[in-house]
Amino acid sequence: MPSNGNDGANSLKGMITVSQVARILGVHPNTVRNWSDRGILKTYRLGHRRDRRFNLEDVNQLLTIEQAYVPEPAREQEQLLKRSRILG
């Protein structure tokens, strides 16, 4: 059956789940939910369960802002910590 363009598929393009956002930002899913509740990250609610979805562009913007405010020595320490977790 051909689509009439009202199936909602286009409106979900670029939308990601709580778990996907958490992986991208390197935080726990509950942190993403908390940021959503506090208005730090814009949320779109879908369906009768009101599942959260996030625009990938919004997440990337938050990631860019977050990286801009992390001092360089802290970034180096973070990278060393990540490496030690991988190797350890």
C-alpha cells in the first residue's frame, strides 16, 4: 500500500532514544531523563506511553557546548581515565 505521507516516519527522522543519547554523551540514561525534566535537553514525547525522543541536532549541540566548557587538563585526565578503563 503506498504511503500518503501521513505515517509519521518523516517526523521521526533524526530522533533518537534516551539510551542512544546516553551513549553519545557518555552518561547514564537517568541523567538524560533528568536533563529532559529540567529543560536542559529538549524532549519530544511520543505515543500513549509518552516515550521520550530527542533530536540528534539538539544532542550534538549540547555535546559541543559541553566540550567547549571543559578545561584542557580535564579533557586529558578524562582521556587517560578512559584508556585505563579500556586497558584495565
